[in-house]
Amino acid sequence: MSFSSVLPYFCRGKVVHGFGRGSKELGIPTANLAKEVVDHIPKDIPTGIYHGWASVDGGEVHKMVMSLGWNPFYKDKTKSMEPHLLHHFKEDFYGSTLSVCIVGYIRPEMSFNSVDELIAAIHSDMEVAKRELDKPENRMYRDDNFFHEKTPSSL
Ligand code: ADP
Ligand code: RBF
Ligand code: MG
């Protein structure tokens, strides 16, 4: 797709509280990024579902799947950027700095007839992400210097 020329896109910001819909209970917690980060996404990166890499507070870099947009199933009024990291965390990390590299587009955001269909779609996205991110041309971003930069504590 034409917009793939703007990918990969690197960004960093604080993890904030999201819509509180209990995504965690569905087994798919999403780390919502601060509004400043969402507002800075270039206009030529359309809303949709993406795969990439992410790390919490400069820690290990994990595969992620991310939703960018208005969550049509829930008809949200604010645009959100919410990665689900493919890693089991023992504790929440609200307030931490999340470093994200958006590598590739998976599909547009959609509405579904039931929450079960939404969950099934997300599970399928996770499989796509695992496979895509194992390709050398996508895996290389895991080792990018961006993930090792020292960042101001104000971030
Ligand atoms: P909210 O609506 O506040 O975003 P969620 O149910 O989406 O609530 O849970 C998100 C929180 O869960 C994140 O902010 C983070 O602290 C925590 N979390 C735990 N494991 C993960 C994970 N694998 N990926 C993303 N967030 C996770
Ligand atoms: N929400 C939608 O309304 N439509 C979608 O197609 C959709 N796809 C998603 C794909 C992934 C990989 C993730 C992590 C989330 C997706 N969501 C989608 C967002 C989901 O509705 C949201 O994370 C929860 O409602 C919590 O805000
Ligand atoms: Mg969330």
C-alpha cells in the first residue's frame, strides 16, 4: 500500500488509562498511549490494525499488535492508539514510558456483530503479527537503536 512508505514509524509516550472496558478480562489488555502521541501520528498513517515492536521503560522489546482509530465496534468519540504486547506482564504498567515501532499494516478497523467476533479477529491479528515479525525485514527493527536511547525522565 502507498502509505507503507511512512512505515516504520517510531514513537514514545506515557501509558494512560483507556476506556475501562475491561479488555484485560478478555485476555487482551491494550496499553493506551497519551493523547500527545496519538495527535502526532502523521495523517498519512490511516486508522487500522498494525503490527510492530514495543518496550516498557526501556526493557525487553516485544512483538505487538495495535489498534489505531475510533474502535467502530464501540463507536468511540476519541481516537486511540492501543498496543497489545505479546508478552505476559506480572503487573500493570500505567504511567510507564512505552516505546513503539509500527512496522506493518494488517487490516482496517471494523465493526462486528458480537464481542466474540471482535476477540476472534484480534486473535487472528496476533497470529499475523507473530508470523510477519519473524521475517528478517521486520525483525530487524527489534534491534533498532531507538529502543536503547536514553530518554528524558519527563517523557
Ligand atoms: P484500559 O482501558 O485502562 O487501557 P485495559 O484493560 O486495556 O485497560 O488494560 C490495559 C493495561 O494493562 C495497560 O495499561 C498495562 O498497564 C496492562 N497490561 C498488562 N499486560 C499487558 C499487555 N500484554 N499488553 C498491553 N498492556 C498490558
Ligand atoms: N476495535 C474495533 O472496534 N474494531 C476492530 O476491528 C478492532 N480491532 C482490534 C485489533 C487489535 C489487534 C486490538 C489490540 C484491538 C482492536 N480493537 C478493535 C480495539 C478494541 O475495541 C479495544 O482495544 C477495546 O475496546 C479497549 O479499548
Ligand atoms: Mg486499553
